Amino acid sequence: ELMVKCADISNVVKPVAVARRWALRVTDEFFVQGDAERAMGMEVSPTCDRFSKSRVDLQIGFIDHLAAPLFTLLAAAFPPVRNEPGETQPPREGLDALVAQLRHNRASYDHCTDLDLEKARDWGERVVVPSSLRSESLSSGQDMGSFSRQLGGEEG
């Protein structure tokens, strides 16, 4: 079960550029859910409120409180295996490299803002925020793709 859970959340152990794109996709999904909850008059789920949570803070919390403990436990369960002289089985590297990548990714968020993270958006789909729910960061009628282009991103 631990291995399956780690596979499910493995975006955080990918190279930084890939992990950041996944962070955007996940938080887009969370924020759309929060927008829908707000529109229906429901209490907005804590991780889904675009007005009270930053994408970077969500990633830091996720890594610190869920991903790091799980991947550390998984790496401890599957340590490297070194061959003794004469053994024919190939050595097994273990999962320490995943934990190292996770730590690197976590450290990259220490000096990252949501605007920095938004620069990782490199796909054409756009998340349109209803005008009634837009934060001050987005001008009226502007979608996230044009917001990304203002930050130096590519046309989607």
C-alpha cells in the first residue's frame, strides 16, 4: 500500500520542472473545486481556496507533511543492495535518489512565489476564473493563460 501511495504522489520526486508543472495542474484542480464550492454557497475546502492559500504553500505543506515522511519510509524499506564478490545479481540502487530529489524540490520552493511557479505553465489548456471570483492578481476577463504570458510564459 505504501508503494502504491508513493506512486500516486510521485510528481513531487520528478525533476523540478516536471514537479512544478504537476503542482500547477493539481492546484488548478483544487482551486476549480473551491470555486464551485463557493458558487454553491458551500464552505470552501481548506486546500481549495485560491484566496487564502498560495500554490507554493500548498506544495510545501504537502511535501513536509505527507510526501517526505512516506518517501523516507519507503526508501528505508528498500535500501541499496551491494553485491558481494562473485554474485551474479545486479546491485539494487535503492530509493535514496528519490528522497534526494524530493529534498531538492522542497528547497526550490523556499524562494519561489506563485508567480514564479506560474511560469512553469507550458500547456495550452486554460483555467478560466469566473469574474465574480477573480483575485486582484487577475484583471477582469483575463484567463490564466494570458496571465501566464504577462509573466513571460509562452502563448498557449
